[in-house]
Amino acid sequence: MKKHITAISVLTEQPLKDYAVTDSAEIAEVMARARVAANTWAQIEVSERLKRLSALKAIILADFDHIVADIMAATGKVKTEVLLGEIYFVLELLTYYQQHAAKILSPCPIHTAPLAFPQASASYQRKPYGVVGIISPWNFPFQLTLSPLLTALISGNAVVFKMSELSLPVGELLETLLGQLDLPQGLVQQVIGEAETGRQLIDARPDLVFFTGSVEAGRAVMAAAAQHPIPVLLELGGKDAMTVFADADLPRAVNAAMYGAFSNSGQVCVSIERCYVESACYEQFVGQLLAAVEKITVGHGEVGDLGGLTSLKQFAIIEAHYHDAIAKGAKASSPLRLDGRYLHPVVLWDVSHDMLVMCEETFGPLLPVMAFTSEDHAIALANDCEFGLNASVWSEDIAKAERVAKQLNVGNWAVNDVIKNIGHARLPFGGTKNSGFGRYHGAEGLRQFTYTVSGVTSRSGLDDEPNWFPYSEQRYQEMRAFIDLLYGQGNLYQRIARNWRQLRAFQKYSSLNLRQHLRNIGIALFKRI
């Protein structure tokens, strides 16, 4: 009997639809169709791919409110969070690639040395991997599926994606939206299931796997991919630090901390999960945080700031971190209150690094605050973490803030702002340490979905090259002179003078005369300088 998963509305707790789980035989068929489509799609020029994919913007905007409602039901977000966190960035990223992808992916000519590669040209180009497997999370299912999906398609790949089992209605929504585009049959397909389906997708051997999720799941993905082997891009968890100096604009920093820690009820990989505040303003800052957290509204009313928890399983981790902190001496703005799926935000202060809330990913609306005494102390605290995804530094002394930010062991940072640097379409995004590796967004992110192919074309009509057989003492001395000319001591004229006799032997390896040869060598040496 075929297995099914029932999708539940986070807003009403009512069942939405049953989805049949894709079995391994079906996944093999999906992969076969994807390979055929990938071959067709890769032959289409980047400009034409962009033209076809850019139609998605109008499709999204034409059905905007329906899309917002579907995402709200699947995630429990408030509608403004859906607009800004799910839809806006997809439109921005697609617009950026529409303007720049053709240039980013264009072939690149490379200078060749005039004697090592006489009468030759060199270049490299980027080719799509083929089929990309995308495994996406439940916290931002629309954006964190569609962004890498579009990037893979623009790069010339086919895509097989697997949503979280908590986000299946969003997967169906994506299929509906993408189905309105002029794409080859089988270019974008979805498989449905839980972790085992993700493993089966990897075992079907896509050419690249892009995974977003927890560290534990990322390790499992990497282990499965290593069996084949398949390259992987991993965007894993975070424990992002916010560092506030006494010379910061404190009201702005307080408001940023509220948003950074509590947006989407803390279910954001780049949430502020650690807040370090300079001792000179620590009490003042905490006092302002306590006043601000009281003003945050929870629920889906007209003025709701925070929605519900998408996964109630996450509450067990949040609860454990809260009680561990309290037991070890932390103070809290309020008891932990869960009303259905609505979890009220809490500020914790006087925390320390022996508390779970300061070393493990919470992924919920807790904001722990700790004091630091100096710039070096702040850097040491922020770097004392197994994660390295994002961070922010707050000071009106921009030079100081940037100096500190550049010493943090993270893949991304912001000065005097939070979270939204992940939404900068032109900047590559990704982590270090347990936060994963690889990048997406920006030019580098687009190139990550391709591999380079390098080529050298010789136009020499000679039947011999200076490095070919047979070897001899004379050939050795000629090559030694050539190396001394390029890399030896003294100026160019001194090197030519001491190697003149041997250099004349190179005359036969080119249609150029020796004077022209030496001119080219001089140009090459000048470029090296």
C-alpha cells in the first residue's frame, strides 16, 4: 500500500491534503526524465533561458495574495513576513540574474605565455552539472526552494527538488507556478517524502546536491553523497552574534535586536541567537529590550508581528534551552508561554557560555544577552562558537565596526543592520564551520551550479615542440636558459645576454623571428610584474 503524508494548516490545525510519497522506482523514473531535459536545456543559450524564466515574475505578481495565503497556511507566518521573507527576495534575485547572468556565465579568454604556448590561445567556460537535487527546509519553503532552483535552471541544469514534509502545499504551489513557464518536460520535478526519500534521491545520483537544513541532516546528506561521490553545497544552521558597542545608536540597535531575534518566531537560520553588549551600556540596553519585547504582538490579527511555530517539535529544544538558562542563573523577561502554536518571545540576560542557549542552535524566539568588556573580548566571544553563518556589529564608529566584523569567523556580516544582508542578490551567501560550505546568490553563487572546463588551442604547424622527445643535453641547456630568462636574477637585458646562444635555438619553434619573440617575452614579463 502506498504511503501518504497529510499536510496540516499551521493556522487552523486542519488537514489540507494527502500527498503520496514517491518511492525509489518512481525516483529513478524522475531522474531519467530529468537527464533528458537537462541535455535539451543545456543547449539553450543563457539569454533564452532567462527570457523563459523571467516570465515567473509576472506569474507571481498576478496571483500574489493566493500565494501569500498558501505560504501562511503551510508555515504559520504573518503575511508581511511572507511578503518580505519569502517572495520579495525571489523577485529580486531573478531580476539580478536577468541583468547579469549571461555575462557571469560567459566564456573567459586567458593570456598564454608566448614561448611555453607559442601560437596558442586559451580559455575556460562553465558548463551545467546536469541534474541538481535540491532538498529544502520548512522555515522558508518558498524562498529556500525557489532561489537555488532558479539559480540551477539559469545555469543550465535540470532540477529534482524535495520539500520538507511540513511544506508539501508549497511544493505543489511551486509546481503550479513553474508549470506555466515554457520549459522542457521533466526539467523541474518534485519528489515527496521524509528523510528516507531524500536519501533515495541522492542514491539516484544527481550531479550536484544543494541542501538547506540542520547540521545533523547536513552530515547525513554529505555521507550519502560521498558514497557515489556527488558534490554538495550545504547551507546549515547558525548561532549568529550581534555585538553592540556603547557608542552604537542604541534605540536602533534595540529595534534591530527585536527583529533579528524574533522575526518568523526565531525560525530563521540567520536569527540573532547571541547578543553581546558592551558593559558601559549593558544595563541601559537590557532595560530598553525589556520595554520593547512587551510591545511585540503575537498572532494573526491585523497587527500581528509573530506567527506560529511551523514545527511543534522545535518547542522541545526551545524549552530545554530556556530552562537550562534559568537553572544556571539567567534572568528572563517572562515565563515561557506557548498558546497553541504561538510562542511569546523572551529576552534572557546575565547569560554565560556554559548555557545551551549560547552554544546550541535554538531556532526559536529567545534572545540571550551577555556583557563584554573590550573589543578583543567581544571578538573572542563571538568566535567562541561551532557555527559561522552570519553576524552583525553595531557602532557609530564605522571603521571600528568593520574592523571587528572582518575578524569574525563567519561567511557573512553586516554593520548596523541584521538579517537582510542574506537578501542582497549580488552578494554570495553561505557559512563556515558547522554552518556549511559553498555559496549561492551573486555571481559566485551562480557559478557554484556549474563546473569549469579549460581549453588550450594550438595553431602551430611544427612537428616538434621544445618539451617533446627526444631529450638531450642540448635540449636541457636550452630549457634551462628559457627558465632563467623568465625567472632568473637580474634585469631582462642581463638575462637575455647570458642566455643568447641557447635562446636562438627556440627560433625554430615559432613562425616569429627572434626579435619578435623577445619582444613578446618582454611583454609577458612586464605583465607578470
